Amino acid sequence: MRRSGLLHAELNRVIAAMGHTDTLVIADVGLPVPHGVPCIDLAVLPGTPSFAAVFEAVYAELAVESVTVAREIHAKNPALVALTLRLANDGLTVDEVSHDELKQLAARAVAVIRTGETSPYANVILHAGVTF
């Protein structure tokens, strides 16, 4: 048993198996999961677990070089806008696409992590980097 950090066995397995440029989606409760993409469903109740809590746990474990979000966040999700600014300040590339395009890109992900988040457009595609 791990002492700290990400405790979810399936999430740890997926992250450990990812290679450079593989993608992982952290999604709100409503994002449709594309057929054929594994879904790690963490949703318990509306809002639980939150997008923010799951993002921070995964981000602490995965080498991330860039993220993709829906540009609609600017009108509907100030918390995600603040997160993208933080990530840009951390040196990550932040790409913005339409929500429809984000859903199409999710079809290439190694997995979708479904949270209980109910705020609009609370979805991010994490692009794996390297640690060397």
C-alpha cells in the first residue's frame, strides 16, 4: 500500500503505462466517453469527487508537457481559466479548441477519468511529457 499520493490502483496503472505524447482526459460528469476508450469512473455524487481534487492528484503523478481545454471555459468556467493560467506559468503549453473538437480528441486518449464535477466545460486533456 502506498503511504501517500495517488492511491487509486487503476489510475496508477494507466499513468505508469503512458508514454511521451499519450493523452489522458480528466472529465466532468457529463462528458461523453468515446466508444473504445476506457473510463475510470470516479463519480459518486454530483460534485464528488471534484475536478480540482482529481486534477491535482493526477498532475502530481504524471509528467505533463501540455494541456488542451475547451475555449468555452472563458465564458462559463472561471476556475478552469485560472487553472490554465497557472499551468501556463508553470511552463506548460495550453491549447484551446472548441468543445466539440475536445470531444473528438478524447477518442485518442488512453483513458477518460470521469469525476463528479458539474461545472460547465470542466474537462482537460493532459499530454504526457518525459522526465528526462
